[in-house]
Amino acid sequence: MTLAEKRIQIYLPETLFGALKREARAENKSIAQVIREAIENHLEERRRRKINWENDPLNKIIGMGSSKVRDASSHHDKYIYASRLGSSPD
């Protein structure tokens, strides 16, 4: 363990510990190494799942339509539901 590493203690269910032990033995690694690799893989997978807004289909519809209404973002209910209520939005 180097100075840059932090020691932690965790509690594992017996079944998980047994699986971890078997995995470590099969890969000829320490249990600690298997845990570190599992955490690294998990964090990397989460980073890869981050949304790429440039390629998001909803982002691509921005600007497709046009309107003379300039306050739709703050008064959208008025414009969406006014016709259902039989009144004009203004």
C-alpha cells in the first residue's frame, strides 16, 4: 500500500465474499485487486453512460418550429391548455 492509497473496511454477505474469493483465485489475484478492478470498471461504465447532448434526439428538435410567441417558456400552460378551456391565450 502506498501513501496515495486509502484503507477501508467493508462488510460483505457470505455469498458475495465466497464469489469474490473464487474469482480472485481463478484470476490469480488478491481479493483487494479484484475489488479495485470491479470498482474501476463500474465507475468507467458510469462515465461512458453520461448523456451526449449533441447527439440526443430531443436536443435536435430545438429550433425546428417558429412562433411569434415570446413568453412560451414561462406561460406554456396558458398556450397549451387555453384552447381546451374554450378561451384564447391572450
